[in-house]
Amino acid sequence: MKRETKYPNMFRPIKINKMVLPNRVVHAPTDISTADATGEVNEKVCRYYEEVAKGGTGFVIVGASSPDQSTGRCSIISLSVDQDYFIPGLSRLAERIHNQGAKCAVQIQHPGRQACYPRKRQISCSDIVTNIPGSTGHEVIYAEGEAKGKIAREMEVEEIYELIDNFTEGAWRVQQAGFDAVELHAAHGYMIAQFMSPVTNSRTDRFGGNYENRMRFILEIIRGIRKKCGPDFPILVRYSAEEWMPGHRELEESLKIAKTLEEAGVDALDISAGTFEASESVMDPMYFQEGWNTYTAEAIKGVVNIPVITSHTLRSPEYCEKIIAEGKADMVGLSRQMIADPYWALKAKNGQEEDIRKCISCLVGCWKESLMIKREMRCAINLAMGDTRFLDMKPARTSMRVGIVGGGIAGMEAARIATLRGHQCTIYEKENELGGILRCCCMVGPKQKMKWYMNWLRRQMKELNVEVKLNTEADAEMMKAYDVVLCGTGSKVVAPDIPGAEKVVRFNDILRCHNTSCPYWPKEGKAASVKVGENVVIWGDHYAATDTADALGMQGKKLTIITENKELGENLEPIHKEVLKRRFNLQNGYGLQGVPYKHKVDVHTKTTILEIRDHEVVCIDKELKKFVIPCDTVVFCKQEPEDALFKELLDAGIRVVNMGDSKEIRNVRGAVMDGANAGIIIDDDCFMNPNGVLTCHLGAENAR
């Protein structure tokens, strides 16, 4: 019997050229940076896309393959389609996707001036010096170096025609490998976009100047693909409808481009946003609302007769269904959401919306700690991305009693993994609700997406029947009853040893959630957040300081931040940090609307506080000059690991793992990674090694 769905429009077939897609859910092209060093498909690549197809995605677009890796790869281990010997690997990938009922395409992308590899001597349509820190092709600045900008040289006309041929040869290889379509990446300031833009294209020959000349490069590629692949092989183009920088493309020209591409024989348009000078409009940090870019797809759909895909911060099935039902776009493209949960479409079709692990737009695993630093793609909240240990988890040989101290993110993730493997877990949480420090994000407007993951984990604890003891402070004596203890006691805010320290307010007392409509609100209630004055000094750094500033700034407070570091938020995700800096200066991120704060935020780096007085603080800067700042409230944001219990358990000879902030103050990925690694390692032969780390499974030749 055919199962009905709440989302009939999203799960209707659609035709692109002669290719029929089973539904309208698209894996938007994503560089997962997981190929072999040669650019060849490997098992990790196959497994990732296979799981997405298995999860019911109707059209899987494989991202970012280079047509000429000697002159440009967009990440250090992206795919390549520039040689025939890549065809067998691509064929295996297409077959794995097809076996799950999905159609598939490969996106071909030359990064030009934004190449991650080679690091120097990039090529572009014109000579240009760029400073694009938000791109994988950012300038590498050594410890004792300084930014000078990256130089890309203008290609000769002969080189342009050679690259056109490389694109068309790449498309032919994609077709030979058995893929159903090809997509050209003309967005985000990469090579094709560089030719299309009057800002980056300053040529005076047939490939530059007026609109027709700037479009010549992509039109020649399309013409070449048609000659080599025939009229029935679907060609898609992804481009940015708004580039969000002064002088760059706006929607009006994008409507013209849409009609030009349709006339040239393009079969579908994949509408993106931004260029990497405005990296936040490309990468969508937490500040962006769901579907913020859909208005551009709607406008473009109004001027063409070919299918249009919309993307950018799409998370909920209800919203995606509405987009299609209202005719704003023909298909919905999900990128990082698929990384966070490759089974999104399956869960949506089956009405399991609460089970969807929504991407929180943190850009930590998929950007800051992977592609940005030339590593493989990861995900902060789905460690199965790039780590097949979590895709192929095996049951433990022996079910063990596991005591977990701390009901934060590390504790809940550890309980989830360990329970799935057959262990009996009990969480001890001293507060009256689960969530740990992540509960503070409920009070920081842009960071409320973090609640999605926190509440998903809370639901998992209920679904898995994990025993939870709230309002219970664990000690070493209690933990002796367990086979293994996982210690996630979090962090503590450290009070300064200076005159007037008793006047300090701790940041977590300000960011107490008071949303009583939340289904996880404790029945017995909880303490109210501490009120602050109009002039506030925030002393500290990292997320504690910046989140507090964001929350209080949106309340209209006048803020001053004091940090001993040379830069505020040195370890924050860089795109979020750049948006925050703009907000502090009464601007906003590119692509965002409105001025979020009433007052400019003053930041003093390499500075500390010497004394807190009534209505003022005495500071000293890097030049040892004292100065006074008037204020009503001082908020302290310095955190240290709360690891006293861990040390006590270690001394007592208990098998114990330290995890989360009690191990090291990092970010959500650090906590999730610690918890998941702890949960997957527990088995009957686990032991404490001489490094003080719980481990297991000695090699058979060494086991006794």
C-alpha cells in the first residue's frame, strides 16, 4: 500500500530534460573534501552519497569536481574529472547512488583565483589581488607573517579555450561514468563567476567588457557540452542571484542571465547567493533565517520555463513543502542539512519530523575545523560524517553499567552512543534539566538554532529510555557502582582576584533561559536571569563573552568588552566572528537586514581590569596605561574546566573518561566528539592506559 505523506508536493516527480526525478528533494552540491589526494573517488565518498540517496533524496548533486586540478582545486582533496582514469571511480559512485533509487549529477567547478590548490600562482580571467579570508583559497599567513593579498594572473586567450575544453571533457567523463546530468558551478566568485562579473573581469577582448562578452565563457562551455554529450544530457547551472557586495551582481542582471542560459539550452537553474568577499552570504551562519534566499529563486522562476532549485538554510519539511506548493521554486536544495542528517527526506516522508537532526549552521565541523584548514569534511553534530565507526557501530560484547556525570551535550551524546551499543546508562545532572551550557544559547537570538540539537538529544534520551537523575550531584562513592564512568561536569566561571570582585555578575546567570513554553521547561521552575544595568562591561573572551554581548546588545545595552587577548574571539568560527564585528559597529552581515544594536560595542584588546568600583572599572592596557570605564554592571566570562570530580575518580582507580568542557573549553563539536568517542569505546576489555586515557582492544598479538 502506498503510504500517504504530509508533503505531497515535495514528493512529486519532476522532469529535467528527459531525466525524471522521483521527488523534489535535492542534495545541493557540496565539497565534502574527502576524495583521494589524486582527486579520485574512494569508499568514503561513495558511502557519504550512498547514505544520502538511501535516505530518500531524489536528486544527488555531487559537489566541486575540478576540470583541471593542476591549475585549481577548490579544496585540498576535492574530486577531479580531468583525466579518463577517474571514470571507473565515478562510475562506482553513480552506481551506488542509483542503487538507492536516486538520480545523480556531478558539479564541475574551477575555483580560479580562489583555488585552495595550488596555494600560489592562481589563474583568473584578469590580473587581480584578492583578500578573501572566508574562502578555502584564503591567503596562508604564517605565524610571523602578514596579509598581503593573493595574486592571480590573467589567462591568455589560448588558455581560456583550453579550460573551456577541459570543462566539456569533464562533462563527457561524467556522462561516461553513468551520471544522469552535469552541473556547472558559476556561483560564489569561482572561475565562471569571475568571467561573469564586471568587478573581477576587466578584460578588453572577446571575454570581457559588455554583458555578451562576460557571458561568452560559460556559453562556450555549454555549447561544447552539447556537442560532446548530445541534446538529452541535462545541463544545470548554479549561480548567485545576489552577490551582496557593492558593484557586484544584483537580482536584475540575474533575471537576464536566467533567460540567456535557458536560450543556450540549460535545462535547470540552481540558485545560490553571495561571493566570498561576502562569505556569510555564501555560508549562511546562524544569523540567517530559514529560506532567506528563496525570494531570488521565485523571481527567476517567473522569467524562465525550466525547473528552478532554491537553497540556503532550508531545514524543516513544512517550510520546504510550502516553497513548492506556493510555486516559489520547483525543487529544494539542502546542503549542510544533509551532512547533519542524510536521512532527512526519509524522515520527512514518514512524518518523523522530530527525529530530524537539524543543522545548526555552526560552520565548525564542515568549515572551520575541516576545509578552512585543509582537512577532510566533518560535522559538529553528526560524527558519522567522515567517520564510518559511527555508521557501522557494532554492539558491545558485554553490556556494562555506565555512570555519566553531567547532562550536557557530551553527556547526552555519550549516553546515546553507548545505549545504542547495548550499555545501561545513567545520567546524573545537578541542575533540574538537561542541556548544560548550551541552554544559554536560548537567550542569544542568532544562536537559538543550537536548541534544535539540544532538544534532539533530549528527545533521544527519552526514546532510548536512558535513566536520568536530575537535581543529583554525583560523587566518587556513588560512581564506584559503575563499570565505567564518563565525566562531563562542564566548566566553571572563575571570579577575579581583584578589589570589587564581589560586584561581578557571571555570564551564565544572565543567559538563563526563561522560555516557559519550552516542552523541556522544568516543572519545579528555575532561577530567573540576573538583571543588568544600561552600561555593561563584559570581561573575558570566547563564546561566553561574544554570546553575552550579542544577547545584551540586542536588548539595547551599551557594551564594552575587555579581553587580555590580542584579538576578540581568536578561536571563534571566522565567518560568525566577521558578522559579529560588523554588528558591533552598527552594521550587519552581507545579506542580512537591519541594524541589530542600539549602541556601538567598544572592544579593548590586550587589556585587563585592575579594580571594580561602584559605577566604574579601572583598566590597564598593553602600554600599561590606566583608564576608567563608567558602568553599571561587570559581567565575567572567564571559564575553566570543572575537573575536580574527574581527578578524584582517577585517583580512586575508577575507569573514567573526561569529556566536554571539563576536559577543555572548546565548542559544540569538541563536546560532541568527546561524548561520541567515549560511548563507542566502552567494552568489556577497556582499561586505563599510562596516559590516563580509557581505551580498549589491544592487538591480538599483545593481549594476555
